[in-house]
Amino acid sequence: MRLSDIKSIFQKKKIHTIARLLFSLLIISVLLYSVNPASVVAVLVTMNHMLLLVALLLYACTFLILSYRWRYILSKMGYKIPLLTAYQAFAAGVLISDITPARLGELSRPFALKGIVPIHTGLVSVLADRYMDIVVIFILGTTGLVFISSVYDMTLIPVLLVLIFLLATPVLFFWMDRERAIRIAGWTGSVRLIDFLRSLDEVISQVTQVRKLFLIGISFTFFSWIFQAARIMTLCYATGYYVPISDLILLQPLVSALSLIPVSVAGLGLVEGGYAAMLTLFGVPLATGMAIALMDRVLTVSFHIIIGSRFVARMI
């Protein structure tokens, strides 16, 4: 993938982005009016402010873990950067992803490190970083689906097997025989795909202890989801409801995965509806669940702006 290809993601189809934003706002509006906006506002006003600060601190800790993971990936590629730089650059990428569909803004992270890390190396590090997220979301999410299946007597095992196959097969094949995988990719006729796989092969060949890298990286990812779940649990506490953190660790990734659906901006509306629906499983009213989801969006986006805006300005 060339630098021009990355830039084109953020320069083209502006009308589509505006349309997705309007669709996101429409979803939010429908959700609010379906549960009575006054009820949602009443919950937001009465939330425990001290617990909101605790939730924000937990999110800052989550970011520290994820930034360290990305920094570790870069170090294995031969580039050591200060943790604070990784922290701010990570926040900058997430901030841009807050206004792009399917979280594509994450691909902008290499621009925050321009002059420090080559763009193609930075891009591969981000893709490796994101893949670790997807693997853990898949593991926790499928376990969560099994949990829902057992509670509601649903048969989801065939769906899980298909998801496992779709996720694992291409990655394992590329891992085992990269040259053959690149040749097979050539059959698609996609120059971008071939260029990307070649760049990935080039960077991987320079990385030492690849298996150890992914094992440690995925371990960091699992650890980060504990803090993610603790944040939502704290927000529930702030409204007077208790939701077990063990259940949130399994179910929250399913909700977060909704942000990857490219019909809205960063999953706006989809994620909030998902949180509200998920929390009803634990006796949280829909209006309260919507208030929790909206407050979580406000806290996280505000954090991204505070920590990442300086690096975003550098990227522009």
C-alpha cells in the first residue's frame, strides 16, 4: 500500500462521509425518541460525577496499555519511540477514527510519526496492532455469543465456526507460506493488495521473534479489555446499577465490533444502541443504558481530543 493510497482514504468520497454522519445522527435520534429523551437527560444529569472521573482514569489506563503494545510492536521492527510519543500518536489516530467509517482513521497513525518511523513500517505496525485487537475481540466476542446462546437457548455454533474459518485461514496461510500467499493474491488482480502483502512480507522478515511479538501483544490486548469493561461497569455504578465485570469482558467486545460496520461514522448510533440492548440483559432500563452509552462516547472522544489534538495538527 502506497502513501498515496492511504491519503486517498481521507480525501475521497467526502459526500459519503457526510451521508454516514447524517445516518449516525438519525440513528441516535431514533434511539433517543424510542426511550423518551427526557428520561435519558434525567439520568445524565444525576450521574455520580466522581465515578465519571474514575471512568475517565480507567480509559487513560487502557490507552497506556494499548500505546505500550504499539510501541512494543515498533520496537520489534527496529524503531524505539518514547512512550509519551506513542501515547499521543495513538490518541491522534483514534481521534481521526472518531470521524471516519469503520475506524479507518487508525491508518493515519503513521503520519503522526513521520520523520521518526517510515510510513510503510508504521502502517504495518498499525495493521499488526489492529489485528491483535480483532483476534481478541473475536475470542471474547464468540465466548460472549456462547454465553448469550446458553441463556436464550440459541444455536450459534455454526456461526462461530464460520467466523473462525474466515478469520484464521488467510492469516495462517500467509504465516506459513508468504511467497505463495502473495502469488495467490495476484490472481485477484488487485495491485494494492499485492503491494500491501509485499510490504508486510518485507517488514515481517525484519522482525525478530514474531511469535513472541504476537503472544505478548495479544496478552496486552486481553489486559486492556479488563480496563474497558471496568470503565463501563463504573459508568453503570454512576447510575445506580451493578453489572458484573466478568460478563462485560465477554460482551463488550461484541458491542465495540459494531464500530467496524461502515454504515456510520465510528459506529455512532450502532454502538450506543448495542450498549443499551446489552445492558438490558442485566436489568438496566433502556433509557439508562442509552445515557451510559452516550456518556461513554462523550468521555472517550473528549479524551482523544485532549491527548491527540496536538499530533493531529502535526499530521495535517
